[in-house]
Amino acid sequence: MGSFRHEQQRLNHRGRSFLFMSYEADPGNPKKNLPAMPDTWYLVSSNNRWPAIPHVLAQPESERVGALVAWLEASVFAAPVAPVAG
């Protein structure tokens, strides 16, 4: 049996609260066209989860929080791209 330990990281950013959970690597399933995933931090909200950043063992908390904030900025708070007229 594996020794992966799930972790949680709560953070507040732009006046909102976010919960991230770490999940163990998933070998994927070629028959169902599901790719393999390394150990990953996921944003968890409303009974859904979205992969965010790789889970790195012994990563300093300040570095992890910085990477999660950068992911939030790029994925959650990014301005939608307007279609190009052509």
C-alpha cells in the first residue's frame, strides 16, 4: 500500500477563500482515454476538483502558496479573450 499523505492548503486571495487538496498520482486509463497524472494539487469547490499544480514533496509552504496564487491568477481570474474579428 502507498504512503501518500493527502494535504490541504487553504488560502484567501482577492477576497475569496480557496481550498486545495493534494492527490496521489493516477496512472491513467488508455481504454477510457484518461491521461496519467503526477501527484497534483487540485482546487476543490462545489463537489468538483480541478488540477492546479504538481505536488512537490518537501516544497516550502511559501513557494507552494506562490505557485497556487499564480495558478489562480492565470486560471480563475484571467480575463476572457475576445474573439478576433476577421
